[in-house]
Amino acid sequence: MKKKELEIMLQKIASPAKTKANLEQYITPASIASDILWKAYYKGDVAGKFVIDLGCGTGIFSIGAALLNAKKVIGIDIDKNLIRIAKKEAEKFEAKIEFFSMDIENFYEKGDVVIMNPPFGAQYTNRKADNNPLITTTHLAPTI
């Protein structure tokens, strides 16, 4: 698969009708997701690896990792609505991904690689919103 093909496929992933600022939700554009995934893929950090997507939202990184032949993919998000969307989108791509609706701080399974687009505290009053997610990743696997 070429990078542009990956981007085109990721552009087909549905976005939620509304995002929640208090959860620091925002949509990662397909061009950015494909660029990050493509670089990780060529570094050997996706194909054949167990990839954990923290704060997966609608599953753009999870689905992309599955399309790039990750051995196993788990997506985690606290928002049940986004997990429902992610599951539906993964089915469209026939991507085998396990999705869990939970706080990422309560996830302890270790993988080969963690990927995430963390909250940055830019939308809500919590300017340190990225602290806990970034600390959590260090216990699970290397982060890309």
C-alpha cells in the first residue's frame, strides 16, 4: 500500500457529529494520521507489531495500523459513542481491532508500540490534560 492510498482510505472514516471539549476531543486529519503511520511503518514499528491506540476516538490510527499489517491492534477511548463509531468503521475495512471504552489509565496490557494523538489542554480549562496520557504510555510500550 502506498502512503497516498492509506490517506485516501483513512479519509473515509466517519467523524462524530459533535466533539466534547471537556474530553479534549478533536479529529485527526487523514493526512496527518497517514503521515505518522507511514513513518512508523517504515521504521518497522507497525507491521507484525502489537499496536495500542490510546484515546483512539473514531479509530483512525487503529484502522491505519491494521491496514498496515499490525499483528494486533487495541483502541481505547473513554467515550462510548466514539468507540461505537470506531467499531463500525473498522468493520467497513474488515480490520480486526479490539476496542474498549475505558479510561486509558486503567489499561495495563503491554504492547510493542503505543500510538496516540494526546489531549493538549487547548480546548478546555485543563492546561495539563496531556500529562496523564503521556505518563501512561511509558508503562505500556514505546510511543510513536
